[in-house]
Amino acid sequence: MIKLNFKFLDLSFKSFHQCIHVRTMHFHFANSSQSKIDSNWVLNELSKSGRINEARKLFDKMPERDEFTWNTLIAAYATSGKLTEAIQLFKETPIKSSITWNLLISGYCLHGMETEAFHLFSRMQFEGQRPNQYTMGSILRLCSTLGLLQRGKQVHGYVIKTQFESNDYVVTGLVDMYAKCNCILEAEYLFKMMPNKRNHVMWTAMVAGYSQNGEAFKAIECYRDMVVEGVASNQFTFPSVLTACAAVQARNFGTQVHSFIVRSGFEANVFVQSALINMYAKCRDLDSALIVLENMEVDDVVSWNSMLVGCVRQGCEEEALSLFRKMHARDMKLGNFTYPSVLNCFASTKDMNNAMSVHCLIIKTGFEAYKLVNNALVDMYAKQGNMDCAFQVFNHMPNKDVVSWTSLVTGYARNNHHEEALKLFCDMRLAGIHPDHVVLASALSACAELTVLELGQQVHADFVKSGLQSSTSVDNSLVTMYAKCGCIDDASRVFDSMQIRDAVTWTALIVGYARNGKGKDSVRFYDQIIASGTKPDYITFIGLLFACSHAGLLERGRLYFASMEKEYGIKPGPEHYACMIDLLGRSGKLVEAEMLLNEMDVEPDATVWKALLAACRVQGNLELGERAAKNLFELESKNAVPYIMLSNMYSAAGKWEDAARIRRTMKWKGISKEPGCSWIEVNSRVHTFMSEDRGHSRTTEIYSKIDEIMVLIKESGYEADISFALHNMDKEGKELGLAYHSEKLAVAFGLLSLPRGAPVRIFKNLRVCGDCHTAMKYISRVFHRHIILRDSNCFHHFKGGPCSCGDYW
């Protein structure tokens, strides 16, 4: 390590100043020619050291000035950004050579002044001065920096016209310009047209161009050719090829480049070290990245950020937080790239206390005004489930972009605040923010969960009109939304239009067909997923077994269940066992269902016991049902469902005292039944009904329609199933109570409000009762309507015949 002697440096600077002072005083007494040479030397040294005011004083005192004198001060002013003074001197200079013009043009280019630079470039030609290679280089660098493709093409045309196309300096500028303007093919063409004049700068420009334009493999190949040609790499070449290695995780080649860096003596260069850390981190080699980081002589915040991001991406949250603490302890300049990375750690660790401490540090260091940091805060709080804090950060943001809105909408959707998610999405569109794929997918997921078909269709239309390219995540959300809203044909149409399908796509349609009572179609699609080479996953088998259960495909269900672990290495979970028990129960094989439960490799959870209890209810096996219910009482002591189901079983068996005892137990334990309600969407408005509800504005019409419905369906053969009337009263009272169930009120309102022939879509929070299920078949037949009823279990499609669910009641 080189140690600098600062005392010596200080002495050298003092000697330098004294030398300049002596030479300045001396030029008055020397002969005129020597005096001008000495003065120009001093002027040049003052200009290069940034002492422009002193240089100007010397310039003003000089009795004789030549072209070098004027150009030196013009260059000083132009380089330092004092372009007003530079242009004034330019106007005053008696001799304007191509060098003079180039100095001023270079100054404009250096400071990004596009209009002035090109105006001067045109004026130079108009006044008969021919731009040289350095003029072209300056103009092309400006085009590269600002991405001025059209301007660059104009310069290229001038290059050809003035026969500079074979000048390696100019061609290097063109290669760099085209590469940075995302025209890599043009850059590549120019590069290949100069086989014998490629210097290290041109090679580096080409490697960097490939790397920046996402052509990582070409960048690596170009670098390899560069080495074969014997062209020396430098601190600009190495970061470009290392970035390419990182992009495609070419760790082995990156390691070879690292060895070449050491041999070339660039291992201590900060930019090269930072690129090495980034490469190793993205190649999942955190140990090597850490070694490079620890060997750095300076604490470079970019390098530490790369290491931090690498740890976060590999799920090493504790290591990332440790790095952040070290950065803070070393008083490193934490920036708007550091904070988002560390906030991402807290999103995974759920460490709210430390997360808020970092939030305080962000405010303290003044980074609360940075959009990137605020977006990360919103995302972090949302992923931790703290939507109040997420909204507060969002609400205080002065400028919100699509990422800001997306983070909050997605947060609400993930935390089951679907209504808030959709309200915010609508606010976002009213604010004029154009949605991206992520927020559209989240909005569609919220529509699916709330089963708001009309709004889902509007979001779909918004996606089509947006002009965004097709996205697998959005298409998957569309398939799921249409399937969950009972529009399985629309879901299938979206599926057919998709060019890229993954396991989620296939699973969404398999589950969709299963829940819409088309189990055989689910099985057909499963055969297609296997034929396509897509591997089914855990969720796929849940949908498949659910389909077998509702379609009564016992043998296929057994086959698929056995193939899970045997063929795909997927260990069955409680959900799969629940589906199998449901399938066996529907097939009347309760003994086998009980045996399967007893042989489970995992502890039966509430889902499994609920499936067994439901099977016992259908098959009338009260003894086994009591066992299932008691296990549910222990697992979900505050859940009313098993109490209600057991009470209903007692009522159906005529054991009214036992039914009353269960309900007294519920009251004593403070367990309340979730009230059953049904809702229907008409003209983008949701209308909700409860049993015997009289709160609707059209109550009189609805109850009148119910009376009409009951008369007509009884004439068609309907008989009320009073076993589903759970109160001990006379037959007429039970029938009347059944007539005013929430789903019947909803369908009556639908028949009143929807156009003739339009499907009637009803949704219920609980499972539909057997009597309402039977009534819907008759209503569909009598009124010639397609009735879609989705309860807590599945969709029921009534089209004048048997229900799509297989009439399992």
C-alpha cells in the first residue's frame, strides 16, 4: 500500500505557487518572445489547476496574445461551466481556428447543452471551418449521454459526407452513440466494418454496448475475442463484462475475468471491485462477494449496496441487516438505493420494531422525500400487514407514480381488504395514472374474491385499451376472475388466447372447471397439462381431486392421489386428504374414508374433519359425525360451523333436544353463527339479502314475486324439503320459513330486475341449503333462466335440469 507524504505534497504546492509568482513577475523583464512563452506556460498551469480568476488577471496583463493564449482561457472557461465568459472570449478572439470552435463546442457538450452545441456545430461549417475528429467526438458523446438518436444519425451522415467513416476515433464515438441509444445492431455493424482499426476504446464501447442492451452472451463473446486479439482491458472494460456475467449468472467465466483483473493490476480499482461484488452476489456466491468487499481499501457505498441486495435476494435477511448496521456504524452515506433494500428485509422478517427504527432514520437523514424510498416503505408496511402505516406513507407522498399506487393496491388485495383495493384502483385511474401489469393483476384478484363480475370486465377492458403487452400474471388473474365469477366459458377463452402458460394457468382452469361443476373437463385439462410437459404442483392436485369428488370419479381420484408422491414427489397435505375423504363420502364409502383419516401421514386439521363431518351429514352417520364435530370443537373452538352442522344433523334425525343442547352450548360459549346472506349484482350495484329480509326498497315486489315463484314451481313438481327447516314448528310454518331464505329473495329480485333471458348470478356466504338447491332447479326450468349460484363450497349452474354439482345433498 502506498502512503502519501502530505508534508511533502504541501511543500510541493507552495513551491509551485512561488514558481508561478516568480515567473509572473519575471515576464515583464524578459525579451518579448520568451516572455510570451513563459506567460502562456503559467496561464496554462493556472487554468489546469482551476485557478481561473488568476489566469484571467494574467491574461488581461499580457501585452501579446497568440492563438494558444486565447484557446487556453476559452478552454478553461468552457470546461468549468462558465460558458458566458467562454462565448465572450470566443467573440473577441482575432483568430478562430477549428481548435477554437471545438473547444467551445466541447464545453457545451460537456454540460449537456444540446441546442447551443448543435447551433455552434452548424455555424462552424457555415463560416467555412471544417470540424475535425475531436469535434465529431464531442458531439457524439453528447448524443450518447442524452440519448439523442436522431441527432446522432445526422452526425453520422455528416461523417460519411466528410469521409471520416474510417477514422477510428470517430467510429468509436458512433459505436458508443448507437449502443447507448439502444441501436445495438447499428453499433455492431460499424464495429465489424473496422477489423484492423479497433483500439481498446472501441472494443470497450462494444462490450459495454452489448451488456447495456441485454446481450450478455454477446458481451462475453466480444470480450473473449478482445483478449484473443491481445487488446488490453482497463477499468472500463472489466465492469461491463462483469455486468454481463451477472445478468446470465456466468459465474465460472466471471471468475476467469477476476483472475485476469488481478494479473492486469486492476484489483484495487473501486469500480472494478464494485462490479465484482455485484457479479458474485447475483451469481449467488455471497462468500466470494464478501471477500472482495472486505479487501476494499475504501468503503464504497455502491459495493455495499450490491452486497446488501445480494443477501436480500437469497433470503439472507439477517446478514443483510448486519451489513446495514455496519454501514450505519461506519458513517457511510446511506442513499435512496440502500434503504429500499433493507426495507425489503423487514417485509420478509416481519420485524416491525426495527422497521420503524429504519423509518425514523430515513426521516432523520432527509430521505422521506425520495419516491423510491417511500414506495419501498409502502410495500414493506403492506407486506407486514400494517395497512394503516402503509396508507399514511402513501397519503403523505407529494408525487405518486404507478409503483406507489401498485404497492398499496397490491397490499390491500394481499391482506384481504379487497373492497379497499378496488376503491383505490378506481382512484388511481381517476388520477390519470396508467396501470401496469402488477396492479391490474391485483385488481382482478380483488374482483375475483368479491365476485364483482362487471367491475372485473371493466378492468379487463382497461387492460386491452392500455396497449400493454400480454402478461402471464394478468392472464392468469383473468382466468381466475372469470372462473370465480361463474363465467367458465370466458375463462376458457382467455386461456385459449394465451401464448405462454405456466402451472398456475393450468391449475386456475382445472380448479375453475371443478368449482363450476365440470369435473370431467378438469380431468381432460389435467391430461393436457401432462401432455404439454408442464409439471403439476400442490395446488393442481387440490383442484383435480376436488373435481373428481364433485364429478363422482372415485377410481380416477384414487389414481391421482396415489400418483402425487409416487410420480411427482408431492407429499399429500391436509387439503388433499380432505378432498379424498369428501370423494369417498360422496361415494358412500364412509368406512374407507375413516380408514384413510386414521392412516394420514400428517395430523388431520380442521379441513379434514369438516370434510368427514359433511360426508356424515349426507350419509346420516350420526355417530361418526359426532366424532368429527368433537375434534372440530377442539381445533376451532370459536367456529360456529361444526356446531351448526351437528345441530342440523340432530334436527334432521328428529333429536330436537340434542339440537337445542348444541345451540345452548354455543350461546354459553359466546359462539355466534355467521348470519347467512346472499347478494346479486345488478347495474354495477350489489344488493344484499338475509333470510326473511324486509329492508330492501323493493321489498313488496320481491315478496310478491316469491309468492308467484312458489306457486309456479309447486305446479311443476317442487315439494318443500322441511328437513332443512331447523325450527320445531308446524309444516306450514316450516315451508314459509324456507320460502324466504336469502338465496330465494335474491333470485326473485334478479328475475324482477334483469333483462329477460339474462343469467341470474347469486352469491352466498354459507353453503346453500338443500331445499333452496332443489327450488333453484325448478325456478330455472319454469322461468327459462340460467341461474348461477355460488356458495361457500362451489358453483351451482342450473339450466332447467340437474345441477352442475351432481346434486350431492
